[in-house]
Amino acid sequence: MTTVPAKSRIKVALVEDSEVVRMGLKALLQTDPHLQIVGEAGSVAAGVELCTRLRPEVLLLDLRLPDGTGFEACRQVLKILPDTRVLILTSAVSDALVDEAIRSGAHGYLLKEIDGRGLIQAIRDVAAGKSILDPAVTARVMQIVKAGGTGRDALGTLSPQERRVLALIAEGCTNKEVGVKLNLSEKTVKNYLSTVFEKLHVSRRAEAAVIYAQEGRRDSGGIG
């Protein structure tokens, strides 16, 4: 197995109420030398305490917890640690759950049917700044955002620079990273995003990113 320096490993925390599932996840993730499991918990309270203390780069989070929901844990963790990336791993999916995940600030939503290799890659991708959605979840997000009248017609109203900004957001870039790539100030990027959200009739980065990924990438003409 390849030896990866400890400081280069992605620090991952697990919050899942089933001890058996936690053991399985831990055994699986430990097979990847780039990942380091720094801690595990089985409740919202314990998960928030764990993350506050260990400051993981990625939090792998279940939705059903004995003292609340994963959404509550997600909000609390991101309020304390805004740079932590939250990846929801659950067996449940519905429009309401997906919408709530977006509202809570989660960076990814995967179903437990995913295979081991896919999960490991998803964790590495989320840590790198990408947003990860299970294909079934992507379809539901599209239904949610299209209910607001968004889609290719709305993308057509964006200026070339707005599309460049959106393309980078869809890749998982932060406002600061977008600014560096496009030689813009962080404030200017934020202003562009406000306009993009207004034109697409959305209020969240994940919604805008999914619209671009589904409707705009094939028509982007090399933008980004």
C-alpha cells in the first residue's frame, strides 16, 4: 500500500447511529491511504462535539440520528467550521430531503447503495471542492429547481462572464478561487453570483451548479 504522509491525508469524521455501519465504513475507508478516519460518533450532539474538537476536512453524515437529524448536525458543524465539507450518506431520498440537504449547506448527497470505490472517490472529490450528488438525487434537484421555472432558457439570459463564474462554481470553486481564476475581486464574484441566482430563480450554489451541469455544460462553448 502506498505510504501517504499524515499531513497530506484527508481527515474524515463519521457520524452514523449504527455501530455496525460505522465499523464497516471505517474498515472500507481505511483501505485508502489518502484518507484518515479521525473519529466517529452516533448522534448529533456527539458528532458536533467531535467535529469541533478534531476539525475534520470531510464529515460523512447520516440523516437519521437518535437525538435529531443530520441536517441539524450539518448546520451546527458548518456554523462552527465553515470550511468542513459535509457529505450526506443515507438510504433515504425524497424531494423534501434533498431540498433540506441543500438548505442545510451539505456539499454532497449519496445513497448507501454506492459501491466502496465510488464512496472513496466521492470523499476525495468533496475534499477537493467539488459538489457530489447521486444520479437519483441529481434528478430530484433538477425537478425542484425546474419547478421554479429554471433551465436552459434561464441560462440563456446570463452574460458570458456570468456563465464563466457559474461554470467554476459548478466545479466546486469558492468565491475566492473563482476570483483568482478570472482575475476578479471576491466582492465582484459575489455580485456576479447574486445576479446569476436572480436570473436562474434560485438561492443556493448547489441548485445553480446542478442547472449548469444538466443544461449548460454542453452549450458552454468551452467556457470555464
